[in-house]
Amino acid sequence: MDQEVHEQLLALKLPHVSLMRLADFESDALLAVKPGRSKGEYCWTITPFTADWVFSLDDQVKRVTYLDADLLFFNDPAVLFQEFEESGKHVMITEHAYAPDYIHYLETSGRFCVQFMVFDRSPEARRIMQWWQERCLEWCYARMEDGRFGDQKYLDVWPQLFTHDVHILQCVEQTLAPWNVDYQLQQQPRKFKPVFYHFHAFRIIGLGSVRLYEGYRIASSSRYLYDEYLATLNRQIAVLHRHAIPVALLPERRGIRPYLASCYTWLKGLTAKARIDTYA
């Protein structure tokens, strides 16, 4: 999404990773709406185009899966792809699957979560992508307005508009997040590992402290997923250090008191980057 990150990823020389620069793909239509949107809103505007761009780069690619950056995979996602393939459809989306305590978020955040989305190379999938692209060019902001919110609430109408082409993932216990983790784990074996966990609102806020989540309450019995995430993150921060790449901090704004958990040992010696007030 920016040149600095592109250069850092080049320096890491990650195996099995092909890099794409946003500047190489931005159309006149995207550039026209860019000045009127925040960095976060523009990232959301970009989302419907990403699978299309990958298809355009390599005609051998048969399927593209969009992932949110704040997922950690605990198990092989093959079970998710198998369900998709067996559906015979062309696009797969995932529900938030809110726990009963958070069902009211359906109104603001929508039934579906832009976190793990699969598109195959077919005219049907392309039609859905183009519809989504057009809607996000028209309107994509971080506020509720006329039943819309960012790029995400548009997905609410897909089961009706594209009934025969969109599959809704059924194994919701494999896609956990702060809004359903306690509820789903009550029904699973102890220390159950989902395919992935969505670490929504996780933030490194300072040298020695992190915000694990915000707006939800998570029981101590579910925290083992966060323990593994912190351990994994610690290993990756060590890789960044070896390449002299600083870690960005996102301090909390004054007056905000989210459900906060601090961890002081795993971040010892962290080299901080200049404060960042917006995300991308």
C-alpha cells in the first residue's frame, strides 16, 4: 500500500511471496476518489479490486483468497476450501457469527466479515467483484449511512443478489474472533485450535504494551490464542530487527480506555518507529 513497506518486504526476501505495488494498479477512477477518503477508507475502497489484479497478473491463477492482515492461522485451511469446492459456487464469504451478546453489531458491522473471501476465475465471480468495485467507488467511508458501512455492509445483499454464485461458509467454529470466541469455545474441546483467529483491534501501543482487543470481553480461558499470537509476533519482530526494520507503534488516543491487556516482557528492546496516528 506504500513504497516504504514495499521496500521493506523486498529486503526480507520472503519465500513464496510475490509483491504488488498499489501505484502500479491504481486506475483514474480510484485516484479520483482517493483525496476524499482517509487512509483506512481508501484501503477499504481497494479491497474489491485486489483479487481482480492478481488474476490480471497471471492467467494460470485459478482462485484468489483475500485475507485480512490481522489473521493468524492455527490449522490448515484445506477444510475451508473443501467446503467451497463442494458448494459448486464461485465466491465464498464468511459470517461474523456473532455470539448472542454481540448480535446488535449486525446492524452496524453487517452479517458478513471482509476477512477471508475466495473468488474463482469465472465470469460469475468477476461479475460480483465488479459490482462490489462500483459500489465502493461510489461510497466507502468509516461511518454508517443508508445501510452502508465501509466496504463490508455491501456483502449483506450478496445472498439475495447472487444466490447461485455465493457460498456462505458453514463451519463458523473454524473462523474465530473477539465477537464469538468465548461462545464458540464453550462448544469445543479444551484448547481447541480454529483454522484462524481474527485479532481484530490488536495494537502495539508502546514499548512494552499491547492492546489485545477493544469493545468485547474475552474470558481468560480463551486467552491461549492470544498467547500464541504474541509468541508468533515476537518471532517476527526479531526478523524485522535483523533487517533493521523498526516496528510501528499506534499509541492510544487520550481519553480512550478500551479493555486493555499489557505484556511487558515479549516487547523488551523493541525499536520504535515514529508515532503513526492513522493506519493503512
